[in-house]
Amino acid sequence: MKEALGVLMFAGMLVPGIVIIVVGVFGLRRARSVMRRGLSWLAIAVGSWLEVMQVLGVLPYELSENTLVITALVGIGVAGLIFWATVLADCLTNERREGRERRVWARIIVFTSLVGAGLYCFFRRPKRLAELSR
């Protein structure tokens, strides 16, 4: 009975990672902009990271405590790098060429890393998209 419950729990925990990967793949196939492609790759990376963490947690041999922490930090770092690169590519390809906005935002993103990428993604990008729709 315990074995069946363990298999059921293992399968149930695999589902969220698989769903995130599938969403990322479908998003990648339909993506027309750099930002959507990057976010799709981010979903694929996060889903893959969840799957790896699930498998590492179930392996029959015992892992040291540091192994799981290092794996989690590497997964978070890869997801952050994909997000940062996506936002930088979106800024460089979609901002207006005239004026200083593109250079200023590119420098902010490069020198402040994830903080600058988050600022651009949540403040400047919606403003730029609103300007384009007018």
C-alpha cells in the first residue's frame, strides 16, 4: 500500500513540471516577439528544473544537504539569466532608435542585472506598448 501511495505521489509531483514545460513549448511555437520567446524559454527552464529537483529528491542513494541547495541555486540562476537576457534583447530590438531611451535602458539593464530587467519589464515595456498602440 505504501509503495502504491509513493508512486502516486511521485507521479502527482511530476505533473506541474510537465505542465510548465508544455506551456513553454506551446508559447515558444506561437511567440512572435523576443519577450514572449524568452519567457517561453524561461518556462521550459523552470519546468525542467522542477523535474530535476523531483528526480534528485527521489533517488535511492542519499545526497548531501548541500547538493540540493546548490542545484536549487543553479536553477534559480539559470532562470534569472534567461529572464535578464530576454529583457535585454527586447530592449535592444524594440526600443526606438532615435533619442537616448534605448541606450539608457540597455545600460540600466546591464549594470543593475535583475533589478534593472524587472524595472524595464514592469514599467517601461508596458509604456512602450501603449505608445505603439496609439
